[in-house]
Amino acid sequence: MSVLFFALKFFHYVVCVGLIIIVILQAGKGGIVSGRGIFVSGGGSDQIFNAPSGMAFINKVTIFMLCVFFCTSLLLARFSANINEDSVVRSISDVPVRVSAESANS
């Protein structure tokens, strides 16, 4: 179970990075790719990703990556309930709390 969990966690991280890159690339009007940001490109950069169907190819990839991200997030939340990992908070011994007389009166 733990090998599957860590493989899913690694895949989730890859999807996260991919989704960040896709969102940065799709910033059209006034975004990073349009020539005012880090990536200075020509005026036809938006034409590269346009699909003949009217919806841009990069928008379809973004929606797909978002669905994969959502599914992996749900699966990780489900599997993490079954993983028996020690918590840092649980490993701390019970520390007695001293209550002063002043704070007890108020």
C-alpha cells in the first residue's frame, strides 16, 4: 500500500508542476507569454495553441490537468487515512502545564 501511495504522491507532484507550467503558458492578453513578461516572444504566440474547433488546445490541456489534479487529490486524501505514519505531535510527551495563581483567578 505504501508503494502505491508514494507513487501516487510523486505523480501528483508531477501533475502540480505541469499544471503550473500550463497555466503560466496560457496567460494570453497581457500575460507572461504575450511579450511583457519573462518570455519575450513574437505577436503570434497565441496562434500556436489555437485548435480548429474554436477552443484553444492549451485550454483543453489545462482542463485535463485540472481533472487529473482533482482526482489525485481525492485519492491521496483517501489513502492517507489508511497510512500509519507517526506524527510529530504524537511523539511529544505529555508536558505538564503549570497554571499560576494569577491566571487561575481571572
